[in-house]
Amino acid sequence: MNENYQDAMAARISRRSFLDMEIEPQKLELLQHKIAEVNAESGLHVTWLPDGAAAMAGGKSYGMFHGVRALLVLKGDRKLPHLREKIGYFGEILVLEATALGLGTCWVGGTFDRTLLSVPEGEELVCVVPVGKVRTEATLKERMIRGAIHRKSKPIDQLLQTDEPIGEHLRRAMELVQRAPTARNLQKVSFIRKDGQISAHVPDDYPMDLVDLGICKLHFELGFSGKFAWGNGGKLESMIQSS
């Protein structure tokens, strides 16, 4: 993983107001290269849409977005195993890549016009992520929206069930999970450590829950050693047993 991703997790907030400026060619090239890498590894069909403004305008966005130009369109074959979880996991890699490049992003699962985005037959469009240049400081409107919908992060003892004391590495991983963006900021993903094995779970009673599961698994992995098996309840493999 890119060493800058942990810094990107600390810096990332959802941005909804974008500047009317083109992304620098070198940054765009790096981002498009990462999209190609993600698609090759995951089997997803993520695309870069240079002008997705229309999909983010109008009533479905409730006026929450301003100045959107480019979109990451997060989609894949409907039959791809663990499609939504992979959208979350690999989509968050792209979000962190964009953040590390100094760009603003925002996960959007429902408040956009899907009818204006072309999706090949057999594919499912799960989410979009506006990407673009932003002011260093959030705008007043962004701060107001964030104040209205933001919830305080759950404490670690509400996100992790464990039968052992929490070591430094595990605490660090859970602190990164606390930073993970989740639908409606509900932080429904939980982790269980039992008999030296860690697994990740989500209720899966909301369309974005499995997307959140993928995002949170990635955040955990960036602070720990090992990789989760795909699926709700997937276990962490090759973990540091003493941590």
C-alpha cells in the first residue's frame, strides 16, 4: 500500500464544493493509472467520467454539491462475487489516492441521478465519487452540512469485541477504522477478536452496508498485518498473533 494512505486517512473529509479548475495532468495520469490497477486486481469496471456534473445537479442531490465536474463511477459485473464489498475496498483505495494527490472527494451512494450515467447491460452501478480541486478550508456550506450530518466516532470498545487486551497494533488499526467514511456516518461495521482470530461483520440491512464493510476492512489492514477474506464475517489471515 502507498505509505501516504495513512496520512490521507487523517486528512480526508467529505468535500461537496469544488473549484472550477482542471485537475493537473500529472495528477490525473496517476489517478487513472491507479484506476487501471484497481480494475485489474479486483475485476471491477471503475471508470473516470470527466464531466459528471449533470448527475450531481438537480433535485436528487438536494443542493448538497456545488461545482462537481469529474466522477469516479464505481461499478462492476452484477455476478462478480462480493461486488459491493469490493466497491468499498477498492473505491476507498482510489479515494485515498486522490486525497494523497491533494484532491477533494465524497462518497455518494444515493443522492445522484443514475439515469444520466451510462451503465452497460449486466453491470451494476453502486456508488459515485466526485473528485476535484477544492479550497484548503471547507466552505461555510460544507461546514454546515457536515455539522448537520456528522456523528461523533464510536469509541473502540463499541467497534471491537475482544477476549484479550488490546495491543498497540490492534489499537492503531481500530483508530484507522474510526476514520473510515460510512453511510450516514453510522459506523455499523464491527470487529470480533476471539481465540486469536479477528473477523469483520456488518448487519447488511441497508444497501451500503457491504460497501462500508469493504472500506472498514481496508482501513483496518492499513494499520495491521494481514488481509481479510472476502465476505461478511470474513477473517483476517496472517495476522500478528501477539498484537
